[in-house]
Amino acid sequence: MSASTVREAVLTPSTHKEGESIKGVEISKENQVCGFEWEESLKEELLDFDLLMKSYRTTGFQATSLGKSIEEINKMLNWRLSDEEILETDSEEEREMNYRREKKCTIFLGYTSNLVSSGLRETIKFLVKNKMVDAIVSSAGGIEEDFIKCLAPTYLGDFSLSGSSLRLSMLNRIGNLVVPNDNYCKFEDWVVPILDQLLEDQKKEGTLWTPSKVIARLGKEINHEDSIYYWAYKNNIPVFCPALTDGSLGDMMYFHSYKSPGLVVDIVSDIREINNIAVKAKKSGIIILGGGVVKHHICNANLFRNGVQEQHTCILSSTY
């Protein structure tokens, strides 16, 4: 093989042109890899947080995925019905410009329990407190861990700690977090009287309890401003948990069913409610942090509006 042949194999120029899209690669100035210009931003001795977040889009690797997520979420927050053309099927109210300017994207937020066990709980609380989401779906742990942390703290540990050894000291490991078993005892002392009251309301007033109504009641009873679900209750944001019994709360319900049998929690009414929220939304946005039942429950509700059509989506979980 000659030197010219070898050189041709290594150094043949590419044939791309500005503005082209080649095999999914956009050749443009806007799509060039470029990070955050720190010195330029700090000239005024003030960090421009918005520019920092925007720079993630062109930083590359996982920063680009985060940047795309930020763009998608900003679309959800900024959308108004007034951005769309008036349709023949719109009602008289929906044709009013004031109504259209105020009508926002309906945002579904889903997350798994580990996020609530961690310090991300405070970020979720901020979103709920400030009414930045319209409906929530979480796992059982994502519900109970919020209330438990109002009763007693969780501590930092290490991923390498032996779960079985910790258990001998009545400590429970969640990744690199450690929860004393006493926390769950305090949770039992707090929640069982509430379960008694739910059963009494069911018998005397005919209350039909659903997982979302149970969570709202617990949010009311905890009466603690550190709680996600206190603010969900205060702001009338529905919280859905199709697997409410899959955790410590389910254990308490199990024991309660022997001590005071009869409490019924209806899941059908909740599936009707979350599906109707999706169906009636003028535009829906979904933010899903994690997978499993949380991811599927939100996606399935939005399937009733014909899948991802007219919908902003941000899913941060395993692809498979």
C-alpha cells in the first residue's frame, strides 16, 4: 500500500457544508460544541445563571442531554393557549384572548422514591409550593418518605456499607443514605390514628377514599412546611400513587386491616381523574424522573390524548 493511499484513507476531507444536515448531524454555528464563557460572564462580577444553563446545550456528552431537557421544560413553562390558532371547535370562553393568555400547559411530574429520600425532595417541594406543576405521580416510597422526614431525619452513609450489618443495629440503607428504624416506628404512631379517622369518615359520611384523597389528607394532617404533600394539599395539586400499598404505608394498612377492618381505597376513581386531566389539557407536558410504574402511569394517561401529539416530554430514566 502506497503512502498516498494511506494518506487518503486518513486525511480525506469531509464534504459537509454550512446549513446541511448529514445523517442526523446539523452542520451549523448554533450546533457547534462550545462551553460556558466564564470570564465574559464574570466581567460584571455576577454569574448569569440563565446563560450557564443555556450553555449546557452545546457543551456535549450528558450536559447536552440536560440542556435539551432545560429547553423542553422552558417550552412547557412559557406556552400559552394564545400561541395557538383559534379552532372551530373552541368554545366561546376559549376564544376570549384573556382566557387564552392565561391558559398554561398542564405539567405532569413523576418521580421515584429515591429522589424524595435524597435532598432533591427540597427541589420538588419548591416546584409544588410555587404551583409549577399540575399533577404528580410517585411511588409509595415517594409518598411516605416525605412524611417520615418530617418526623425524623435521614443520614448520609456510604454505598459500601453492609445492609445486613446495619440491620443488626436497626438501621436501613437506601443507596448511601441511612434511615434509623425508629423513623418508621414514629411514622406508624403518626399514621395509624389517621387511618382510624379515614375509616370513621367512610362509615359515617360515606367518604370514598382514593390514593390521591388519602395523600391529600396526610398532607393536611402533617401540617409541615417541609413536606411536598403539605403544599400539594394547600395548592390543590392532585398526587397519584397507583401502588400506594407498596411500602411502609402498605404495611400500616395491612396491620390496620386486622385491628380495624373495613377501610377501602378505590384506585378506579384515580385512574379516571388522571386520565381526564390529560384528556382535558389544551397542551400537556410531562417530566418523569425515573422509571417503572411512575413513568408508565403518566405516559398511559397521555395516551388518551393520542400519545405525544401536542405534548412536551422530558424523561430522565433508563432507555430500556
